[in-house]
Amino acid sequence: MLGQSAAFSGFSVNDLDEARRFYADTLGLPVEESGEGDMRMLSLTLGTGAKVFVYPKDTHTPATFTILNFPVDDIDAAVEELGRRGVTLERYPDFDADEKGIVRDEAAGLAIAWFTDPAGNILSVLQER
């Protein structure tokens, strides 16, 4: 029934202006703002062309799972650039991260590093072989 729908994802933040600055200036995503007053919202355009809807919510609670994954060709370079842009990586006790904060699973051919947006939502950069 919905297989051909132009579906999109969305998530909330507690400060739309701060989110716009983070996603546009820090991460370098194209960000469009629309609406007025209580109906303001952001639309992020991902590298695939997909859109993600970001809306303000006074009672926002950060997601406890990764809401956006950004595949990269070189995770070491991506982590270094995020650090230069003021982003701090998250470290989780269940995962053994290297000195840079990257979790590497050689068997699975995956390297991943997590960070949060200003609203506390979890994002990642990851590299697959």
C-alpha cells in the first residue's frame, strides 16, 4: 500500500535555531526552514537527496538510539574534522573504542563513531569495507 510513498523521517529538538546552526554550519548539510511561530520546522537534505524533517518540541527527550548514520569513506578523517568543528564523540561502555573514539569491528568490516546534536539526539559516522 505505501511501497511507492515518498516517505521521510523526522525527529524533535528543543531549540530549532541551535539545530539549524549545528546541521548547516557544523555538519554542512543543506537546511531549509519553513513555517512561522509554533509551526517552524527544518528540512535537512541528506547526500542521497532524502529529506529529514526536524521540528521543535518543548518537552523534547533525546532519542536513546542512533537517529542518523552518515557513511564516510575515511572515518579517521571524518572524526578529525568533526573534532575541529567542536564535536565531541560519545563513548559507550559496551563498545571498545580506540584512542580517537572509533569502534572498529574488523570481522564485520565496520568502524563507527557516535556523537550527539545539541538536543542530545545520537548520530554516527561509519565506514564499511
